[in-house]
Amino acid sequence: AMAGYINALNLMDGLDGLAASISMVILVTFLAIGWQHNDELIISLSSFFIITLMVFLLFNWHPAKVFMGDSGSLTLGVVIVILAIQSVQYITPTSVLFIIALPLLDTFIVMTRRIQRGQSPFQADKNHMHHFLFNVKGDIRYTVIILVMMQIVFSLIGYQIGQADDMLSLILFLLLFYIYLNLFDQRLKRRHGK
């Protein structure tokens, strides 16, 4: 699960500012959990990386002058996994799924689509959420902002259901996965700008 999530965040690094922005939303949520429960590890680790990402985004926002690369996205993935494990002391594991949702959903959806087409789930393609939204609108900033807003909604849900029943939360997460699986389908007719 740890290696899978680290790779999932790496796969989100497909547009200028996308992986950094989504990671910042996730880290802010963990910071709130750390602050609420006075956990020094969560507070210090998330604060350090939030500040780092804020500065990085000044140069990584479209059009980017600096790029994250695999070493950056994999490092962020490791940090988020550490924070997720530490947070399970205070919130349910299912609520963590919501807090780190977008990279997970994106990877699950892409792998499901590949299996449906009879391809290897590990074969590279351009069927990620950010490719789909970019094909619809043709605007990198718009795509990043929409995906960041989705992550904010997921993180808020995860924060709010921190103590909720795991089974109900898991059912809600699976329902959202099904909705996203059908919503972000590259087989839907694309709109082309005039």
C-alpha cells in the first residue's frame, strides 16, 4: 500500500503545479490533524513541506521554470505515507483514504480502464484525470485548479469523518470511485474548442 501510494502520487505529476498543489492540500489537512491532537511529528513534517511547496509553486506554476521530477514526487509520496500512518492514531483508516484520495482514485481508475481494454495495468497511457480534463478544456491552469478543488473536497470529507464508522466511510469511498470511474472516461465524446 505504501509503495502503491508513493507511485500514485508520482503519476499525478503530469501538469505544471499539479502534484505540488494536491500534495499541499493533503499536507494542510494532516497539519490540522496534528494541530488538533498536538502531534509534533505531524506538525513539523507537514509544516516544513507546506512551506517548501509554497516556494516551489512560485516556479512550478504554469508556465513552469522548475520541475519536480520523480525524486520530488516520490519524496512527497513518502512524507504523505508517513503522515498517514501517524494520523491513524487519531482518525480512522478510511478517513485517511479520503484525505489522500485523488492520487488513489486516479491510479485505480487508470488501472481499471487498462484491464477493461485487455492491456497491462502497468502500461503507460494518457488516460489520467488530468489528461481527460485537459482534453476537454485545453487549459493547464484550469485543469490543475479543478483537480485541487476536488482534493480539497475529499480532504474536508476525510477530516470531518475522522471518527465515523469505517464501513459506512468505505462504502462512500467506493461509491465515489464508481462515480469517478464513469465520469473520467476517455471514451466519452471530447469537446473541441473552436
